[in-house]
Amino acid sequence: MPANVRPQGYQPCLLALLMACVVSAAWAGDAETADPGLVDILTRVPDARIAMRYASEDNFVGAVVDGYERPRCLLSAAAADALAALQAELKPFGLSLLMYDCYRPQRAVDHFVRWSEDPSDQKTRARHYPREDKARMFDKGYIDRRSGHSRASTVDLSLVDSAGRELDMGTGWDFMDPDSATESSAVPEQARRNRLMLRALMAAHGFRNYAGEWWHFTLVNEPWPDRYFDMPIR
């Protein structure tokens, strides 16, 4: 159709509405489903401990999270190599990395959003958010519609000793509470020192901490800062 010919019944406002719908749909489905070449952390750090709880019911959702078909820690090669260098530094002290979460498919993030919008589901409240209102998870920054984890260079982790015991960090992982802030003064002094040690070690190897969660780190020079992936973990 020639550009200067309008279809019968053309309405500029209707066209604008349709274009808005197209743009909205594109945003919702723009997570990439092709594997960009993620690596299993165990190929770089064979002595890392793996506790991928989103592949089980032991998490704040209380169910296996969408996209977690296997309990594997997948990351960009850059992030995995940085963690390998850190592990080499930890090993003489009898410490190892404990991986809670690595690459996270966008479909898992969508699962979190659906969970947050269901006020009737409170079965994990006592363990994961005893003092928080589930309806304010977005406002408080505990949940978002996009996650750095989906860019494959963000990790949730802690440290264990040679016996496999987790170092005391004052709160558990994915504890949605002000006490989980890295510099919280509400936790015991040793736990605070452990948090600051972990942050310093991660910073020395190129990771930036999210101040609201002592366990959450993103590689500063991540290879895909504007890309989000959605292939399942298999």
C-alpha cells in the first residue's frame, strides 16, 4: 500500500494503541533463549560447593522454580574464571566457595513475580521474610522484573570451611530482611566481619556487592550488561 494511502476506517489513536501493544509485547519477550556459551562452575572450580536451592523446594517460593531443571551453577566464562582465581586464593586457608545461585533464566524471575503477587501464599514467611510485607517486595528491592542473574555474571554465594560448615554470616541466604544488608549492625560482630571479608575478597576479583544482600555480587566488567537470557538450566 502506498505510504500516502490510509486504510478505510483508519484511526491515528487506534494505531498508536496497537504500536504500544507491540512495543510492550517485545519488551516482555526479549529475553534470549540461545545459550551464549555458559560454563559450569565445576569445570573451573571443581572444589566449589553447590547448593542450588531454586532447583528444589528449599527456597522462598517453596517450590522448584521455573527453569531450574538441574542444580547446576552456570556462568559466563569471565565470571567463572574470576571465581576460580578467588578459589585458588582461598584454598590455602581451608575455605571454599558455596554457590547458592548463578545464571537465572528470565522465566524464573517471572515465577518470583507471580509468587509476590499472590498474597495467599505465605508458607515460607517464617523462614524467609518474617518482618516484611510480601506485597512490598518490589518497593523494598527484594524482587524485580529483571535480574542481573539473567545476564549470567551475577552470583549468590558464601564460604565454607574445610569441614563443609558455612561461615556465620548472621542471616541465611535469601532472608528478605534489613538484617541481610552487608553492613547491618544488627548481626553479631563475627558475622559482620565475615561479610566484610567476603565483600573484600570478591571486590579484589572484580565483583561488586549489592548492599542490601551480603551474598549478592555482580562482575563489574560483565560481558553482557544489556542482555538477558531465558534458556533453562539442564
